[in-house]
Amino acid sequence: MRLRSHDWFLQSGQAGFKARSRMKNQGSPQQMFDGRPVIGICNTWSELTPCNAHLRILAEHVKRGVLEAGGFPLEFPVMSLGETLMRPTTMLYRNLVSMDVEESIRANPLDGVVLLVGCDKTTPAAIMGACSVDIPTIVVTSGPMLNGKFQGRDIGAGTDKWRFTDDWRSGSMSTADYIESETCMSRSDGHCMTMGTASSMACVVEALGLMLPGGGAIPAPDARRRRLCHYSGNRIVKMVAEDLKPSTILSRAAFENAIIVNAAIGGSTNVVLHLLAIAGRIGVELQLEDFDRLGADMPLLVNLKPAGEYLMEEFYYAGGLPVVLQNLKSVIDLDAITVTGASHAANTEGAVCYDDEVITTIDKPFQERAGIAVLRGNLCPDGAVIKPSAATPSLLRHRGRAIVFNSLDDFHQRIDDPALDVDENSVLVLQNVGPKGFPGMPEVGNMSLPRKLLEKGVRDMLRISDGRMSGTAYGAVVLHVAPESAVGGPLALVREGDMIELDAPARRLHLDVPPEEMERRRREWEASTLDDARGYTRIFLDHAQGADRGVDLDILVGASGPGLEYATDAQVKS
Ligand code: FES
């Protein structure tokens, strides 16, 4: 079987000499260049990405598996995206990392690739890049952290941070306890152990079929994650022999399974953006409406924060995603093929649930409807999303007076002003935090509530923006409003005091302003430009698509495949 790497390492003459000779400076013996599959280990390790900081250790276990199976493992770095440190937002750079991954794979003598990812954006970014090349690919995530432990109870990353911050701001939690809780929240390797975006994406990747069964939930420090790495190294070598590529695995059925699973696990709204972008790369037609049609009415089968009580450790010990897939067999396509070469049905047969407080069945759900609802209306002609399971039920049908912030700075300056004319029935509106408005679309949609209302005990209000929300967050939060305000979407035309109606069961978001007044405001509206932006931000501003298209760059949609014939010719002549 002719492999890509043969065009480098099996060449005669100067080109082959150059390719092999320089690799030997790392100690690789001659037999590594005998035509065996070359496996890239694409590593998003970085000390600036704490969730991925142990990935070099995991890479060693992948290498063992590759070597054992007769492959030649070569680890390479790509840009990493640390959710907690990067500014303005990691989402700005998701597409940049996807380019790094795509070009690194295509430009090098690789026959298969293992993607080592974990923190929120690293997972979709690497998959998007790999899909645009489409050589055999398997994903290993960094794994969730162990449960946080604080004052005798379990606490979850993100979700409890939001709660503690509200308590601290309202004066019901001391500063000393607040600081102590941050130490207790992150006590091991791994990503957020709530069902935030990282855990949601890990489960979704498993549901897509791109990860070995059960791999999404294994805690990061658990030795079984290292074994998963070893097995993934074994398996990618066989995938090369079978020519089992993402385009074979990522069928329309795979995406539908992923949407349903994300609903059943109470997964993140960010998954909507990432699945749309991945589908665009691999050529599967996926629409915003698919998330509502397939997921909105799905019951909640997993009792994890932020929608429930437990954390990823308990989810793994209860049986993890294989149990969820089996429990969903009446509504998903278990015949979909996976990286094992077998179907989900074969992979998960006999999966046992060890704790029905954590994973339940479809006829005894923790909530009746857990999925993401897609809204339409004159405020969001191209759609918006809300996660009803995370909202106060009484706010899902709500009419209130808009309090409008035209930027994140404006919000920070005024939200705690005692003179702000706001009450618990008001609707907080934040403009200009969409993909182009605040380049990258930050996770600010779950705006913190005015201090004076927190002190009264208010813990939820209707909030609307064109931004995103952390997967660990909760509340009556309408997100991803499209078109965004920065390109002149109706959200830009909302004024203080306008009445806004949300009817989530009817999927309607309405601005109660007459069309002629909207037209007048539109004529007055002026785009705020970022003309001085340069470099990658310039490329992003010129090419980012809307939230309804997954915010991928229009120039990156689709695939160029693995071929580099023109470069091979040039190399031979050199
Ligand atoms: Fe990395 Fe939450 S901060 S997964």
C-alpha cells in the first residue's frame, strides 16, 4: 500500500537522503524509514493552557502504542488555546489553530494523526484542521480534572465559580473563602470537570465516532487515560492500513448522533458553533434548525453540573458515554461507524450503568427537555439559541423592558451603578459582542446581574446578546443572535426602554418596535469599524462567517485533501 510518507522517506537520491538523514539526528534508526506508517501526534500542549499541560506525558503513551503496532510516531506542536488566560477570547483563534493543524499535517510526511486536545477550543480547532486534510485521524482529549473539594463538598469548575462570585459580590461569601475556593477547584491535571464546553466536546467527539469508546470521561490523572492513549496509538496504525478517514466516519448520521447526545448530556451551547464549523469542513450539510429539530425535545439523561448535581468523575464511574449511547438507541443511529472500524452498536454492547443517580434512561429522565432551542423573530432573523434547561422556567416566556449596553465596556461601567433603572423584570441587552463586534465572540452572554438585584436575592434575569456563554454557565440567556449587531443586525437597533418578548416554547424572540421606527433607526445606524486591525485579526474580520454558520472563515470551509504533488516535484529537483 502506497502511503504519503513514502513520497519523502522512500525516495532515492538527494530528496530521500535529506528527509531521512536529518530525522536520524533524533536517534531514529534506519528501520523507521522502511515504509512503515508515520503517525503524527498533534499536540496542543502548553503551560499557558493548564487543561492541556499534561499532554506531553500522554503523548509518550500514544507513542508506545504506535511503536508497538509497527508505526513511526512523530510528535509536533501546534498553537494552543488556554481558555482561562487568552485575550480577547480563544474563539478568535480557533480558526487560526485549525489552519496550523491543517497545514502542519498536509505539509509533512504523515499517514495518520492523533489529535491531543482538551481545553474548549483546542478540540474543535484540531478536528476542523484534520478534516480539511482527511487522513486517518483519532482524537484523545486531556480528560476532566478530579472533582473540586471545598469545605466538605464537591465543587465544579466554572459553574461554582459563577455561584461563588455572585455570593461574594452580594456579600454572602467572605473574600477569604472565595480565594480558598479557587485553590480547591483545580487540584489535578485536566480540563473543566463540569459538563462545560470541554466535557461536552469530549462526549460529542466520542459520539461522532472519532474517539475510542469511553474515552471522553476518563479523569485526566486516572491511569486508564494513559491506557486509552496507548490503545489510540495502536489503533491509528491500523486505521492507516484500513484507510479509515474522517470523511468515512463523519456522516450526516454521525452529526445527528452528536446533536442528540449533546442534548441528552445537557451539553454546551458552544457545541452548536463547533459542529457547524466541523460539518462545513467535511462537507456535511448541517443547519441551525437541525439542533432544534433533533435536540430541543431530548430529555436529560445525565445529572451533571451545570444542569444537574454531579461531575465528570461520577459520570465516568457510572459508565460514561457508552451507557448514554445505549440508552439513546431508540433515537440515534448506533450503526454509525467509528474509529474502531466497528459501529457504536458493537462498541457499546453490554455497557452497564453503575449509578442511576448520574445516568438515567430515556423513560425516567432528569428533565423532560434538555436540548438547545433555536429562536427566530425580528430580533434574530438568522437565529439565536437558548438552553432552556439552564434557565429559570418562568423566564422562558417573558416580556420586559430593555436595558441596553452598547459594548462590554459600557456594561462594566454601568451594571453596578445604583442609579441604573433596572429591576428583575428588565431584559439586559448587550450589543457588539458577536464574531466581528468583539472579534472572536467572547463568552460574556451570561452577564453578571446588577449588584443591587443580587443583594435582593435575584439570581436570574433574561439576557440577550450576540456573544457566547461558557458551557459551565447557566441562566435565561439568549445567545448567538444573528445577524450580529456589528454588521447591522436588528440587535444593534434596540434602544433603552424598548419592550422585548421571549417565547421560548414557541421559539420566538420579538422586539416590540414598529417596522417604520426600526427603519428610521437603521438609517441612523453607523458601523463601528476596526480599520486599524492587522494580521490575523484582519483576516478574521474580513472572512468570519456569522454564528449561524459556525463562525468559520469563509476561505476555510471545505477541504483541500492530503495531496501536495507540486511540492513533491519541487523537492525531488532540489
Ligand atoms: Fe480549559 Fe475549562 S478552562 S476546559
